[in-house]
Amino acid sequence: MKPPRDTSRIGAEAERLAESFLNEQGLKTLARNHRCRYGEIDLVMRDGAVLVFVEVRFRRSNQFGTPAETVDRRKQKRLITTARHYLNTNPSTLPCRFDVIAIDGQNRIQWIQHAFAVEST
């Protein structure tokens, strides 16, 4: 029998890897793990004059879909609501975008900029 996986430790390692990668690309970290009752945003970063909300997804294998595919409409809606909460508590006039960092079992990183947009209502 395999020992249980420590998913929180694995998730934290993936987030550190993603943050380091994005810092190397020139982004500046503003916040980590912004939580509210609506959800959590893994990283809030600044890319020049743009505020970037980053969702980090890790999958050991693609057997049940790629890491990026796990950011479905329901998850996007929670991220958008949590981002609005962040902006209410940390006002900004910067334009915003949502990025996804997908990491596979070999620690290969796929950076999806503008992964999804906020639909106007």
C-alpha cells in the first residue's frame, strides 16, 4: 500500500516553482495565497503595468486531463470572485489578467497568459 500523498506540500512546492519561474520572467510578487470565503488565488503578481492573478495547477500525469484543463468554468468563476475581493481590499487602477501555470510530473511549466477573461454582465 502506498503512503498517502501530502497534497498540501506538493501544492506548495508547485506554487514556489511557479513563483520562481515568473520572477525569472520579470514579474514581481505582490501576494501569495490570497484567501477569502470565496476561494484562494495562488499568486498575485505585477507584470509591468498589469496586475496578474495566477492559478497554479500541478498534475503528476495527464491520465485524467492536463493541469490546465482543470481550470474549468466553475474554478474560473471562483477565481474571478476572489480577485474582486482582492481588489476591494487592495484597490488598484491597473488592468488585470488571469494566467495559469500548469506543471506536469516532470516539472515542465506551461505558462498560459490571458488564460480566461471576465465576461461583462
